[in-house]
Amino acid sequence: MTFDRPGPVERASRIWPLDNAPKDNRVDGPVMFLKLVFAIAWQYKIRLLACMFAGIVAAVLYAQSLPRTYDATATMLLEPRQFANASAILQQGLDLNSAESELQIILSERLLSAVFESLKLYESPELAPQPTGVLKSAITDAITFVRSSFSGQPAEGDTSLLSQSPEENLKRVAFANFVERVSARRVGQSYVVAVGYWSTDPAQPARVANAIISGYILQSVTSKEQVASAGTETLQGRLDVLSAQIETATQAMKEGTLPKKATPDADAKITGAALSPLAPSSPRTSLIVAFGGILGLFCGMAALAMSIAFDRKVRSPKDLDVETSLPCMAQIPEVGGKLQLATRVGVGQRMQRHAAAIRDLRTLIDISQTHKKGDRNAVIALSGCSRDAGGSTLALNLADMLKRSGRTVTVFWCGEQTRGVSGGPLASLADAAVSNSDIADMVFEQREGIAILPVLSRDTATNVYSNFRHPRIREIIEAARQKGDVVIDLPALDSSLDALALASQADVVVIVARWGRTTRDAVKNAEQQLRRAGANLVGYVINRQRS
């Protein structure tokens, strides 16, 4: 015989979907991501602006530390090569490949060395070897050591320097630095060539750029003079013309200027002379500063993203949505000071927000235990995750709010004890747990109409041996309940587990987490411990929240 029994709702819903199933209305995608990014950036705008400002300051300091360099450029037009003989004038065509070849001729070591020698640039201090930085020297030494260790031979640079005199080595280094500062390029796809040179001396770039152009003209005319001298049909007049052009180009290269006379036999026509720059071409301070600001902002956003990704601190109820199932009952703003009672409502707007948050907490606690309370007074316990959570101050504020609502309130407090209260066998809950005195002899401190009794004793040994699960503790709490509501400031969970013993005797237990200090794991751990102890957890409070 078989029976038709309805299965679980979860299994049935796979076939017949339930209409009352919760729908996911969350919006995902790029728009939601951008909204989240802008929201986080606006929330941490001060930090991002500080990072951007730091990047700008660093960029300004870096730009000021860079040497000022000046750049000058001379231009010339390449023309087809012409060779004259006794019968006719031969002309060699000029194409793009030929133009690229001429660029290599301009940058050749033969031409640049002639300019380097004629201008005596080996005497320039800026081309001399510069001292190597500490980082670069360490990297170079490491590379040299590794290379010599694997090859078993000394570095090539060391063996080459052994065969040269110190003066020759300095000259070679100066020439290498000179070559690095020379540039030659074609202007677009035309046959115009721009020759440039940069230097820290404002008068040097134009002089060197013009000398390179003059050296190129000298080299071109010299080659034609050599060809003409080798011919059998050479005329003396032709040689005299070429010799005059050679002398003009040589003098111009030595002086660092352009030829003062025409050089028609040169395969190039000068289109622009290099002029002394009026302002440094580098560093570009504005671009460096802009880049520094953007880099600072980017680094700030990257650091912020990393901190948010790995930050486990509690700052809003959203942080605990996944970690715990408890609701957030209140977010208490920080107003400063060790004790800010809710009675100071008229002090300022911040105190008004503080009092409003305490009032909301009182209302939610009353609602959460209405069905269990009946006509009995309530026993409310506040459990701080740590000592700095501010649970003691919050307990006094809540008690003051209950008193001003027309109730009688007793507070069992874990805060600093008043010096004026004398010790005794019933001066605290811990003392009452180990004493045989009559409970009616207990002395409560009266503070603004609130009866306060410390939880812990001034005697350290008493706190060690006290048992808050003792029946006398329950009798004391029940006696206080007969007079009115009871607020228990539980000891911090990170210092002892006495809070678990007291929490089981309360009607309502609220976890207190400090904004920006308490971690999500601490709240989750506190919830698990209190539930195992049988406490009636109704929610948590984010205390000392900063605006």
C-alpha cells in the first residue's frame, strides 16, 4: 500500500514556483559599479584629496630637482646628388631610401667626431663623466658580479679601460655623452631633415646643431673635390671652386655656425638655422605636476580599494549583513568624553542625535521583549566586544533614558568605580557572590536618580574566584527587578567569559561594537558564544560612530 504524502516545500517549489518567493531586485553591471565607486570616493574624499595633493607636492619637488635643458634645431633640404665632368652633369635620383641613408650619414661617428673635435666639446663639463647614484651603482655592480661569475672572465668594460689612458677614457665618455644628445629626423615624409641638440647651456645647442649641418656640407663638398681631383679631365677652375667651398664649410664647422658663402655643390640646401632657445625645453613642470596629481590620486584609490577589500572593521550595518543574522538596533554617534549622558539634549545638534539614537535603542528593546515581558520589569544586558567598545557609557545613557521615561532603573556597572564609595562585603556583585551577608544590606550608589552597583570587586582575588552563576546573583537581579528595570553592563568578552554567565539571566542581550575598531569576526564570535550560553540576543549596536 502506498500513501500520497506531500513533500517538502523546497522540493515542491522546484516544479511549481511559489509566487511569494523573494525577488532579487539588486542592480548589477557597470552602472552599479560606477555608482559604488563614486559613493566610496565621496565618502573618502578627504583622503583622496590628500593623496592627490601629496602627489602634486612630490611632482613639484621632483621637477625642481631636474636640471633645466635647452634644445635647438636646424633644418636643411636634401637635394639630388650632382656629379660634373667634362662632357655633362650627372644627377643621381633621390628617394626615401636615400633620405634614410643621409640620416645615417649625419649620425655617423665620422661626422660627429669631426664636429666634436672642431668645437673642442671634450672640454665641456656637462659631457664629463657624472657620479653614479647609489641605486644605479648597486645594480651595475650586481650585474657585473653575476656576469663575471658565470663567464669566469672580467667584464668587457674593465678590460677595455685597461688599454686606454685616463685622458683618452674621459674623452671617449664625453664623446658618448655628446652622441646621445644629437638627434636627426625627417620632417614627415618630406626630404627636410631636422638636426637637433640639447644641453644645459643655453648657448650650446644652436652652436652644435649648426656645426653638424656645416660638417655635413663639408663632407659632401670634400667628397666631390676628391672625385674631381682623381679625374683626368679636371680643370683647375673647378678645383678652386670646390676648395673655396671646403674652406667656407670648415670655418663654419669650427665656429659652430652655418657657411657664410654659398655652397652650390653641396647635396643639401639649408632651410633654417638653429637659434639659441629663449626658454628651457625640459623639464615640463606643468605636465610633471599634472602627472603627479593623477598618480597620487590613482595610488590613493588603489590603496583605498585594498584597504576596503581587506578591512574587516565594522563601520555600517551593511558590513554585518553576511556575517550575522542579527539586526542593527542603533548607531550611536560619538560626542566625545568618557561619559556623555543623554540628559544633555540641548547642548548641541550632535548631542541631540546622540539622544535620539539612545531613544531609538530603548524603543526597539521594548518592542523586542514585549511578548515575554508582560507586567514584569525588563533585565537588559549590554555585551561589549572589547573594553573600548563603550558599553559602560552606553549602559548609563540607556538607564538615564529609561529613568526619564518614568521608570526606576538599577545599573550593574563594569566601569570605573567612584573613589567615594567604600568597599565592603556587598560592594559589588562579585563580593555578593562569595559573601554570606544579607542582600538587603547592599549599598547602591545613587547617580542622578539611578542606582548603580559595580559588577567587579576592587579585590582582584574576589574577581578571580567569583561565580556569576551563583544563585545569590540571581536573587540580587530579581530583587532589583522588583524595584524597576535593570541594565547590566556585561564585562568585555575579550577580557573574560563572565559576560556569558550574566547574559543568561537577562531578558534581552545586545552586542555593542565600536565603530572602526571592532571587527566583523569579533561580532560573529560574540554572537556564537552568547547563543551557546542561552542568551536572548536581539541585535547589535554600533557605538561611537564618527560622522
